[in-house]
Amino acid sequence: MKRMLLVSMFQNVGDILKTIEPNLKNKTVTFIPTASLAEKLGFFVKIGKWRLKRMGLKVEELEISSSSYETIKSKLEKNDIIYISGGNTFFLLQELKRTGADKLLIKEINNGKLYIGESAGAIAVAPDIRYSAEMDKPEKAPDLKDYTGLDLIEFYVVPHYKNWELGKAAEKIIQKYATTLDLKIITDNQAILIENDTWKLLNR
């Protein structure tokens, strides 16, 4: 069963994870901060990682862009949960495709491993990510020529709605694509839970 939790800001909605996965103690999570490398988001990445640890999870970091295929494969396969942090979605997708991590991720998620996608991690699982150019800069991923996403969902997540910093970008995405794409809009205090082919909006 495919299980995914898509969020804008995990630090705000972490308690939702406890409701869908009540037995977190001593479970392991592969924590992927790659998207944040293209932005100055180290502080938010640390908070997300701290939040997971506070829940009793054992966090194992996996930086995709500097890891071998064998390391990526091993860490994605062995841990209980996969988490991708926020940052630049184009850079994230570039590195996932360059390393072959994209296909490994798709396989693990389709096999039922719980996936948590934060901001860029939520956008990347859409059929295509080019809509997020209003929020992220494509030029930060100069080698990415194909904007096809991981295609694990049929809709397009718009994170950070009404956020003080990124809310304007979210509004631009909505204005530009509301009539052509199936947008699912979430604030920093909301999450989308996907179980198989159904989804529901959760509030903190």
C-alpha cells in the first residue's frame, strides 16, 4: 500500500505523523536534505531532523548528490521511512535523476514504505515540477533538462499557501495553473495523506 505524507513545513505538523504511525520509537528514517543545498535552509533542515529524533526515530542522513548509487540503494532499502526536506525542487530532481535515486525511491514507495515529502519533497512526487518555477529557480539545476517528476501522485501540491515569505509565489502558481492543473493547496499547518489512490487533507 502506497503511503505518503506531504507537507509544507514538517516542524509545524509533526504530530500528524504520530497519528498515522503511532509506533515510531526505534524506527529508522532515511533523511534526505539534498534540496536544501541549493538554498540557505540549513536551520530548517536541522529543525526537521530534531523533530524526528524527538519522536523516537533514528535518523540516518543521506545526501544524494555526494553519495554513490550503492550507498543510496542501501539506505533507502534498509530504513523504515524516507524523508525528503525542503529546498529547491529542480536541484533535488536533478540529483535524484543523475544518481538513479529516482527509480529507487519510486520502487520503495510503491512497495509501501512510508514517504514524508516536505515542500520540495512534496512537489517532486508530482507528474511534472515545472509549475513550481514560480517558487523555485530552475537555473539552480543547470543539468536538468526533463522536468518530469516522480509521478507518484496525479495532482500537484502547492505548499506554503499564506506563508509570509513564499505565500506570494504560491498565489502566482494558483493564478497561473488553477484551470489547467489539479492543484492541492496547503498551508504550513496542513498535510496531505495519501493511502493507495486516495488522499485527504489533514490539519494540525
